Amino acid sequence: MKDYMLLLPILFPAIAALLTLVIKNKFKEREFRTIYVGIVLVVTFILNLYVISKYQGLTLFYLTKNLPVELKVDKLTVLFNILVTTMWLLAGIFSFEYMKHEERNESFYMFYLLTESVLLGLGMASNFLTFYLFYEFMTFLSLPLALHTRTKEAIYGGLKYLFYSVFGASLALVGFFFMTQYGDITFRAGGTLIASKVLGNEGLLLTVFFFTILGFSVKAGMFPFHAWLTAAHPVAPAPASAVLSGIITKAGVLAIIRVIYYQAGVEFLRGTWVQYAFMALTLITVFMGSMMAYKEQILKKRLAYSSVSQVSYVLFGLSTMTTIGFVGALLQVVFHSIAKNLLFMSAGAIIYREHKTLVSELKGIGKNMPIVMWCFTIGGLALVGIPPLTGFVSKWYLAMGSLESGVLNMNYLGPVVLLASALLTAGYLVTISISAFIPGADFDYSTIKKTEPNLYMLIPLVLLSISCVVCGTFATPLINYFTSIANLIIK
């Protein structure tokens, strides 16, 4: 395989990031920084679309005789890499204004671009070894985004993110070692276990795969390893919070998809205690995350708890091991990324312009920032699952996948938990919008003043809001595409 062009979207942002060290003094100029980063993000977006549409695979080198580091483009790569470059571009545009008064801008953008680079490599990883290498790089290169402000809370949140991530990756590494002995580390639709080697070792391998899933679920924020997410996301700058919640958590999801559907295989795991335990943990996380978000009064922390719940919707869909549940999971990957990027950036705009961080302080803010708050409202309604917005479609498929799974009594419990979570989501998000636009008779209307942010912030918010409506109303192309993936890997 000699498709070296696959390296372009990985190397281009990485080289551009490292060049910021050379042009450090020039990079401090806001206009130059905006143009430079903007061009890099746009070109990376275009390069990614070009290479994933034209090239198939590339063997970079062999770590040992039987352990190649390889890249390959499949339908899952297309989904993940387009999502990464799109959200990185929009959050980057938002950051041009948000980061204007922040210190160490060159450091922020260097790691911002490096993280995008390794995420694109992660999406193209052809086997477990390559995936794991990029996965570890992702952790260490995204860590400075959480640490950026260098406050006591940021250092605590960043270190928690690091410790949890390293622990999770260590658990996942067990799966890699066993796959070298009982199967093939190459990702292949339907799984790569060798039947003759598995025979008599089923119990051992089930345990191994459970811990591998558990290890990768750390990045996705699944109980009991969710605490890093609510510590790291709220303390990062808003553009970083958006991509940490909207994209980095999906790296854990991608890893679990590769383990269940491309390594172990559905036939090996379906109906086992691993499926039951995994499904139970996802439902616990969905409900617990919603309850914690409902109680939380710090806006960005409330959104972080919401991510704990909403990303586990995805994991729940994967745990059903059904075609319709898998499609629902992939729909939720896309739709949650859109909505959560929208919500975190809306929160960032509020903090930037109004310096308000508590939910109790947002009463009447819709009078000052109507566009921002309408965008926030659309994102919130999308997460609740109000038709025709995005969340309705994905949650419908997830509920149907649960009923089709036939997993003991959890096939009926799934829709109940999803409904309860939706009601709680309305309680902790929609109520913010209501008090923002209808503050009540006791509100001092003389304090109203227009504080809308500039176009750098508003354009990404409006585009994401439109996406919530369009993708929810016209979801059929996505459903068809995700169904084609599911038909390849689920038998």
C-alpha cells in the first residue's frame, strides 16, 4: 500500500503547529494569528476530504515483523474524520475572539492543531497497534488544552484527566496483547478472532474484552470512570471545552466500536455477561449523568455532566449489538457532537461577554444576548430530543435497538431510562432558556443592554444551530450511510 497522500491531513496541521514555535513573536499579533490558524484549519478540512475520498491505505513501517503501523480509510474513518475537521474548524473560528485576551495563545493553538492531527490519524488507524499509538498521543497532546489557564482548578482537572486516561489505556492494552495471541490486530468487519485458538478459552477472552471496553470507556466518560470529564471540561477555555466534549469523548466511542465490532465480533460477545454488564453500566451512566447535571449550578459543569449522560447514549446503542441500535449510536455521535459544541460555545460566549458562570445568574440574559440564547435553546432542545431536531431521530433508533436486543429485562428498561433522562435534560437545559427569555415581573428591565458577541463567535453558533434542524429533519442520508456500516459488521 503506497497511498502516501493519506499522511497529508495528519502532517500538515502538525507541521503548522510546530512552526508556531519558530514564528512565536509574529504569532502574538492577533491578525496574523487569526489568518494563520484559519488557513491551517481550512486547508486541513479540504485535505481530509480529498484524501479520504481518493486513497485507501498505507503501511508506514513495522514495529516488529508482525506488528505493522498502518493507515486505512473505511466508512467509519469517513464519519470520524469529517466530524473532527468540521468541529475543529468551527471551534477554531469561535476561538479567534474568545482567546483574544488569553495568555499563551501560541501554546494553545499549537496543541489545538497537534490534537487535530493525531485525531485524524486515529480515525485512519488500520489496526489495534496503530490506533493505540495515536490514542496515547491524543491524551498527552490534548492535556495542555485542559491545563491552559494554569489555575489551581485547571491543574487539578488536567491531572485528573491524565491519570484516568493513562489508567484506562493501561486496561485497554491488555486487549492488544491478547489479540496478538488469539486473533489478528487488524480491524476487520465482523471481528478477527481465530476460532481454533478461541476454543476452550472463551471465559478468559470475555474477561479480557470486558476490561478492554472498560479501559476505552474512560475517555467516553462512562461510570465509574466519568469524574475526569466534569473536572477537566469546565476549566478549559470554551473552544477547548467544546472539542473535548464534542470530539475527544468520541475517540473513546470509536475505540469501543473497533474492539466490539472489528476485533471481538458481535457473534462472540452477544448474549454474554460482557454485553449485560456493559449495557447496565451505560444505563447507570445515562441516568446518573442527567441527575448530576440537574443538580449542578455551575453552567459549564452542568454541560459536562450532560456529556457524561449523552455520550453513554451512544455506548448504550453499541451495547445492544443490533443493527438499529448501532445506527442510533452513530446518529448520536454526530448529533451530540453538534449540540454539545453548540452549547459549550454558547456558554463560552456568555462567560466572555457577561462574565457569568452560574445558572442562577442567567435570568433575563436572553434580553441581552438573544441570538446566543436562541442558539443555546436549540442545542438544549436537540439534546432533549424534541422533533424535528437531531436528538429525536437518534433516540428513537436507540429505543428501537433496545427493544430489539432482547437482553433480559433491559430491552424494556432502556427506553424507560432514555425517557427519564430526556425529561431531566429538559429540566436542566430548557429551564435556563425559559428564565433567560421570561425573567418574570421582578426582573429589573433597566439593566438590559445588548452584549452579543462578534461574528467570529456568532457564525459558528448559527451554523451549528442550523445543523441541529437540518440534520434532524433530513436524517435519511445519514441513516442510510450508517446502516451500510452496520450491515457489514453485524450478522
